[in-house]
Amino acid sequence: MKEKKNQKFVRERGERELAKTIIKQVQDSTKELDQEVEDVIRLGRFSGGRKKTNESENEIAGGSGADYDKKRETG
């Protein structure tokens, strides 16, 4: 019986370590993606020596997309 408890403990510990590793990888990937999005916005905004803005930039940057469906329906 004691051996089963030890096996369970070892398995659960391994699962916790795996979960921590996966969480770290997701966090790292999220940081990389955030940086890439910022770079794309920055490059798009300053291409051609003039500042460009559009609705998708604002949505990506956290702007309001409340009117998105209305604009899409009306064309």
C-alpha cells in the first residue's frame, strides 16, 4: 500500500513539473507574440514617413471594437 502512495506522489510531482513547464512556455510565447504585434504596429504606423492609423491597429492595441459588427453588417 505504501508503494502505491509513493508512485502516486511521484506521478503527481511529475505532472506538476510538466504543468509548470507548459505554463512557462505559454507565457514566453505570449510575450514574444505581444512584442511582434507591437513591432508590426510600429512599423506599419511609420512606413513611408507618415503616420498610418486604421481600425484594426486600434483594436489590436486595445481600442474599442464595439461598432465592428454594425460596420460589418452595413458594409
